[in-house]
Amino acid sequence: MNQSKINKVVLAYSGGLDTTVIVPWLRENYGCEVICFCADVGQGEELEDLEAKSLSSGASKFVLRDLREEFARDFLFPMLQSSAIYEQQYLLGTAIARPLIAKYQIAIAEEEGAEALAHGCTGKGNDQVRFELSYKALNPTLQVIAPWREWDIRSREDALEYARARHIPTSSNSKSIYSRDRNLWHLSHEGGLLEDPSQSPEESMWQWTSSPENAPDLPEEILIDFEAGKPVSVNGDKLSPATLIEKLNLIGARHGVGRVDLVENRLVGMKSRGVYETPGGTILHIAHRELESLCLDRDTLHFKQHVALRYAELVYFGKWFTTLREDLQLFISKTQESITGWVRLRLYKGNVIVFGRQSPNSLYREDFATFGQDDVYDQADAKGFIELFSLHMKVQAMMEVSNGGKTRYQSPDYSIFKRD
């Protein structure tokens, strides 16, 4: 890359240790103007004083965009409808935010006339792929600078020393060395003692959820309404997408809901350990799943489970802006047309317990499922069904009987019944 051609770069800025030291590093090594862009996707108090912090580290400009409602409406809810979970546990909180951040980072670069984009992702993680695939999908003409793949800094301790040498304040220190990512959907923790998967997370690490042991001794009941697969109200209060998630986060965190300790397979091929807090997302996933169990027929539900697995991989791998993800979304949206109704849940010491669900589109009909003969189901019909459903098994057994006089399952060991 010809460094002299880069006069202005837009950095995806969080105010954390990595992006804090990247600002002076870009100026020193590329001699360029640095514009810090921060997307508000629900980081809360982490956004305080970011403008002053970025300017003090050498940035020429700071841009903040409030993307919380768009994040919830156009990214989180479509993913919720898909039922996507990566490796059975991870609700994809970090992965789903990256394409949205990249989208607006590119928009700022185009507005400011910047030639390049920069990010603080390490060269061995997933996020570098997620950002850069989004860059390529949305504006492949912009150059990309990934300092972690270029500089001599090799650890967070090195980064702290780099900042100290330039008198740049940071929020990290050698005693608290966790790498965290927070948004509307979750709070993640990596690094430090978590790099040893045999070590339990220290209780002080958790910043959002109560421990189940310290959660209230009385359960709390909530009711969530859905329309076409999207949550619209909590306990009867209609809320905007972001506000609804925020409310469930407060309730769920109070009851210790949504803690996950996971060793996952990174996209780049290595395993890593992540510890996640996803209180509201956990509640919504369980509630949505239960409403689908009422409203989707067996074949559609089972096929959608296959789609959810692939969808989760696409999100995890950074392939949000792809035709496959968009086409799968069309299928998912079609399945959600009937997912309207309510789910009642009880939260208690880390558990989300479903104890009621109802939908006007429910396929569960007690009158259809009765044991008595009626116009829908005649028990006598079962005989023919079983004959056809078991035909392949019957043919196999008949072949074995004709060859050896008994099937391969007719060799029981009766010696276990003999008495001494």
C-alpha cells in the first residue's frame, strides 16, 4: 500500500485501548488525518467523553451516530426471527453489530472524502473479517488499514506502554486486562484469566448480570407480545425495538439471565473462549421459539432449524451483506407471517421458564387431538399409516428371515436371566 496516497482515514473508534493507541499510530506511520467514528449501538456510559478522548489522542474530528433503533429493527429482530445461535450457545451479539458499524463508517468516509478505513481488530480474530467483508461489499474502492497486522505491538501490555509513553489516558490497566464489547444485545469478555478454559470467571468480571445466587428470591413474571415474529410489547406496554430490548435487559440482568461461558471455533480456525452476558436476547429467543412451536407446521419448523444453523454461520463469518443471507431472510420472513401472539415467562435465578403461550394462528387444536373419532382424525386410519411408514423396515426384516430364519435383532442374550 502506498502510504503517501492516504491523506484522510476514518477509524472505527470505541474509545478502548486498541483504538485509543491507533489514533497516534496512524498519524505517526501514515502521516494522515484521522477521523474517529463511533456508532452508538447501545454501549451506554462507555460513550461518555469519547469526543474529548479521541481529540486528545490526535484525531482531527469525532463523529457519533445513534444507531440503536436501526440496530434493533433491521439487524437484531431479523436475526431473532431466524432463531440463529452459533454453536448452540452464542447469540451473536458482537458479530451482528459489525455490518451496521461498517455501513456507517463507509458513509462517513464518503462524506469526508477519506481514502481509507481503519479498525482495531487483531489479526487472529473474527472481527477483522466481519469489518472487511462489509467494506468490500459496500465500497471496495476504499483502502483498509489494520494496525494489528502491521505494527510491533503484540499484546495489551504493549499497547498500554505505547499509550503511557505518549501520555494518552486509557480505561485499561494491567490489573484489569479484559477485552470487552458491549451493545444493546450483549456484553462480551475475553482475555486475561479467561484464556485458560479451566479457570472460572471471577465474579468481579461480570458487569451486567447479577449472579444467580444473588438474584431475587422471588420469581418475576413477564408477558411479551409478538407481531409477525417481532416483539412489540412487554407487560402490555408497546415499545420501540431498542427500548423493548433495553427493558428486557434490565429485567433479565436483575435475575441473572443470559450468562454463557463458551469455547468456540473462530472463523480463522483457532478456538477461543468467550464469556457473554445476553439477558434480553436470551429472553426474546426463548419466547420467540415457543411461539413458533405453536404456529409453524412440523416440516417448516424443522427445515427452518437447518436454515438457522446456516444463518448463524453467515452472521458469525461476517457475510451479512450477501445474496445468500438476503435470500434466506426472505424465507424466514415468510415463515414469520403467522408468528403473532403472546408468551408468558417466569424469571428466576438465571432461568427463563415458559408457562404460557397463545396465538390466533396456533396450529395446536385440542379438539383435533382428542382420542375420540371425529371428522379430522379416525384412529382406524393409523393402521394403514403404520403399514406404509414401516414398509422399508418390514422388507429388510423379511429378507433377513428368508436368508437365515431370523432378523439381526433376534439374537437376545437370555443368560442374564439365568439363576446361579
